[in-house]
Amino acid sequence: MSKKQDIQEEEENLLIQREFDALLEDYRNSNHRQKFEIITKAFNFARSAHRGLRRRSGEPYIMHPIAVARIVVREIGLGSTSICSALLHDVVEDTDYTVEDIENLFGPKIAQIVDGLTKISGGVFGERDSAQAENFRKLLLTMSEDVRVILVKIADRLHNMRTLSSMPPAKQYKISGETQYIYAPLAHRLGLFRIKTELENLSFKYEHPDTYRELEKRLAVDEEERKIFYKKFSEPIDEKLSSLGYEFKLKERLKSVYSIWRKMSAQNIHFEEVYDILALRIIFKPREGMSEKDQCWMLYSAITSLYKPHPERIRDWVSTPKANGYESLHVTVMGPMGRWVEVQIRSERMNDIAERGLAAHWKYKTGGKEESELDKWIKTIKEILENPDPNAIDFMATFKLNLFASEIFVFTPKGEIKTIPQGATALDFAFLLHSDIGMLGIGANVNHKLDPLIYKLNSGDQVEILTSKKQKPEREWLNYITTGRAKTKLETYFKKKEKALIAEGAKQIEEALAKINLKPENEHIVRILNYYKLTQPTELYLNAAKGVLDLNDINKLIFKPQNRNVFTRYLKNPFSNTSSGEKKSPPVQKIDLKSTVKLTEENAGKQYQLALCCNPIPGDDVLGYVDEHENVIVHKRQCPAALKLKTNFGNRIVSVEWGIHKGHSFIELIEIKGIDKKGVMMEILKIISESYGFNINRINIETNAGIFIGQLYVYVHDTHEIDALCRQISKISEVNSVRRVQNLKEDEPKT
Ligand code: MN
């Protein structure tokens, strides 16, 4: 070995040792039992197992597990078992060691967690494409046994996101998409607010780098002014609370770049209009002999004697905590210079729960009391997992239903309080009580008044479900439910029912064939299928069982000479390559997923297509999905369909780049709001057609009480043109807002 290599190795050893010492220091500072021995053992084992391996960034691989372990102890507050699992989390996946080896060395608990964190290597659950979903399912299965699995996984993901810059763009989209789709909501659900915010922010940074940088710059510009304002606002509070003898800390809270952007796009407002960029948090040390809740309201009273509260912006999560354990009292008050400021009031304990979620939650849990909302949620996940649904991607969708949703509170007839996601119906509630009640539900008494099961519940409703033994679920019920639990139960029911019908239909066909002395052989079945223009035997059986088909004439259709159509249809079998001409685009060549596909005008429709769900135009932040014909489908990065693709088919995501497009125009929708004064519309139209020479496709204008809302469909070449157009229109003094309307369905409710 050369001297240079020697020096490099020595330096790296030093680096590794320093990072590990920092981990031990973090652990020493936590209030866990001090089990240094097993942690050191796990470190040494992982270090030698990963020896020689490097991360993409070039640093020794072991730096990653150590970093994950540090997040686990310092940011999530877990102990030695989780620290060891974090140190060992990539050993089984990346080296020759097995879970058994881990078990022999570190015991069953750590081995179980490491197993849950190890990806299933291809093919076990069938299709390769859903492997990601399957892996996730496995992770959750282990989670329902030991929730630490998911916490270590989140720490792993957080570190990967923090170091994402060393990955190629396609990988970045895949990983940040997955993070946004699953891990951030999961962190939220588990009460890890700080981590959730960071995950979202990092995802956003990689999906929309330019917007991110721009907003960051805006925040920096206003920093000085914000500091002065904060001082002005907080000083009177500080004085007042001190004079009242409270022990407390004041903290300045800045909204994350992602939250700011989200608010801007959801409410269609400018940066300057986001009024709650700044918030103030009061963390108090509770006094003896009085409940924390009472003290929150005393602080509320003190603050609102200084600043007027906004009557509609009080959020009381102290009387009824959120399902993820969050407790806090929020109030928005009118600060100096007519600016609204949110004030968050919470005790030290509440703050700990809010920052570190689950782990802290358990720390404060006083033995065998009733199970928390969180425990209940984990139980629900377990139930969904136990339902044997072979389609892993459906499962992801169902699971996601369970992740979101701000909760509302509903009372049973006996006054028991239940939490249920916002938007849930009485039918969801019935399933929440018991699946039998759901299956047999016929109506609901909501606040002592009879309502149908499709009734959308409001917080505070008292609900009694009426049932009948004769009731049977209908397929359309699926349209009236929003909770994953009800969906799973109903789908299982219908699947079972369908299976029975298919068996019944198969029997009928068999009997009909037997009457004419035929056996249910494939060739006969195919003839019947062709006759009824069906493609799947299951369809045939289902129709037969439902009595849709006339089986009396079965001999006629079997012995009827096969017509030519059937024959030609056979020739057009899409799997045979002999047919030509009709297929839109023959597969070009295999696309290198590591490369960046250039979206030139010449290749449009040949090598790539623009997705119809989100209609991207040149200049939009986009990514490509390579379909089975090696066509690149281009989606906007924030398109919900793209999010799903990234999560489920991450290995088919390719990075794409716009070429110059000047030939083709795209129709885009601009929405303009403003004061309805004579001539405004004329002015707008003038700008569009004269100064810019854009063509207008269609116009809708609505006016109401002096306000107009105009929708203009214009032809543009790219985002630069539409941005310039919007800027120009917004200069008209009567115009209040102009925005490009993008048809992206938000698939998650605002929190
Ligand atoms: Mn890892």
C-alpha cells in the first residue's frame, strides 16, 4: 500500500471514530440506560461488515449507519435497541451476513427490527414492479409488531434526503417523490413534526430547485425586517408573562419554504400575502397544583389582553389532542402594524411530544391507562395488513387514506368520543364501531334526526347507527366511504362474493356443456367467449351466474362455424410483432434510465408523450416515466399521478429536459380576479392580443357584486410566455390576482 493510501485510510479512520464518539455523546446526553457495550459491539460489527464500501458521495459507507443512529437518539429520542438496529440496518441487505447472524450476536429484538428494514430481494411476491410497495408492506407488518422499525426507517430516509445531492437526478426524483408520498405523511402521523417538515422541505427542494432557491432568497431579503417586528411583538409578551411570574421560553418560528409555497399555490397568493410566515411559540414550565390545560388558557388570557385575537383562528388541541398525540393551543392575534401573528401555547411536555412524537409520547404515558389514539391507529394498520390483498399498490392507496386526514370528533349515543378523519360519512363511522354494524347499516340518527348513511359527519355530531339483519352491502357504498378501514372491509366482502359467483357461473357453464356432451375444455370456452365478445373466462362466469347470458342455445354457438372476424382478431394479437401499421409507435430503442432524455420538438409523440393528466408545457418542472413500450411519458413533478409512479415504479423514472419548442403552442388557462370596472376586460384582451400576439381560444367572465373572475384559455409556447403574460396583466391596477391554473388534483387535504 502506498504512503498516500495509508494517510487517506488513517484520516478516514479518524473521521469514523469522531462520528462514533459523537453518537456516544448524544447517547450519554439522553436519559436512557447507559448500554455502551452493545452499541460499541454493533458499531464494530457494522464497520467491519461494510469495510471497503463507499457511499456515492465517496465517504466510507459506515458513516451513513452512524448518522442514522445519531438521528435515532438525538432527534427521535430512542434508546440502545434502536441505536444498534440503526447501526446494523444495511448489513443484511448489503453484505453477506444474514438475519440469523444478527440474532445470534445481538438477540431476537434487534434482529427483528433489522429484518423489517431489509428490502425483499426480487421475485418473492411476484411482479417486480410492485416490489417497492411490497417492501413497504413488509416494513409496516414489522412495525405493527414493533413500531421502532418505522422510526429507524424514517431516520434512514431523513439522512438519505439530507445527502441526496450526490445522487443522479432520476434517483433524486424517485427518492423525493417517495418521501413526499409516504414518509413525510407517516412521520406526521407518528407525531414527528420537525422531521416531517424537514422531509417535505427537502423533497420540495429537489423537485422544484428554482422555486426553492427563489423563495429562500425572498426569506433572506425580509430577514432584517422580520427580526425587528418579532422584537416589537414579543417584548410586551415577555414582560407581561414575567410579571405574572411564569417560567417560560419564547421561540420564533419561521414557516418552512415548502409550507410557504404550498400556501401560495393552494390559496393562489403572492409571497407578501402569506401573513403567517412568522409565529411565536411559548413553552412554559407548568406550576404545581393546576392542570396544564388551565395554565394554557391563563396564558391565552394574558396574551389576548395585549393583542386582539382573531375570532375564527383559535385551535384548541389541549382539550382534545390530535390523534397523533399533538397538544397545543394556537391563537392568531393582531400584532403591531396590523399584522396577524400566530401564537402557540404549550407546556414543556406538550412541546416534547410535538417535536419528537411517539417516543416522547410513551415516555409520558402513565402505565396501563386506556390505549392512546396512536395505539389505536397502529391496530388499524395491522387489520388492513391482515386482510390478504394480493395487490400491493392498492394496499398503498388504502394505507395512504389512513395517513392523512385531520380528524373530527364524533360522539356515540352513550357520549363516548371517537376520532374519525374529516370527510367521513355515517357509513365510515358504522365501520369504525364494528364491521358488522357497517355491513348491516341502514341509516343513522345524527343528533337525534334521521339521516342516510351517506351523511357527511361534522365535528361534535352525536351518531347512532341503525341496522337491520336483512341488510346487504351494495357496491355503490364504496363511493360513500373515505376511511381505509371501511374500504378494506367492503372490498374483502365483494371479492368474496364475486369469487362465489364466479364458481357458480363456472358450474353453470360446465352443466350446459355437459348437456350437449362436451367437457369444459379450453377450445369450447374460447368459442363461447368469442361469441359473447368477452375476453376473460371470469367475466363469462360472472355474467352466467348473474343470468345475463342465455345458455340454452349453447350448442348453436359452439357448433356455429367460426366467422372470419375471430380469425382476424387473432392475427392482431398485440403480442405478435407481425402486425404493422396500426400501432402508434414501435418501440424505439431501450432508454438508458441513467441518462437525461431531451424533449425536442422533433421527438414529440415518437420518443415521448406529454401526460394527459397534468398537461405539462415546456418550462414546467417535469420528469419522465418509461412505460412498457419504452415510451417516455412526461409528467409535471407535482402531478399526483407522477407521485404514485415515483413511489411504485421508481426504477422506471428517467430525468428529462426541455428542448426548444417554438413550433407547437399549448392551450393554458389563466384566471384573473379583480374589480369590475368598465374597460378592464378590454385592457386585458389588448395586452394578450396586441402586445404579446397571443391567440385566445376561449373566454369566460363572471361578475358578481363588483368583482369579476375571468378565465382565459390562451395559446402559449412555454412557461416563460405565460409567466410574462401574467406579470403584464397583473400590472393593470384593477386586477387583483392573475394565475396560471394547473389541473393538478391535490390528493391530500390541507392540515
Ligand atoms: Mn440506509
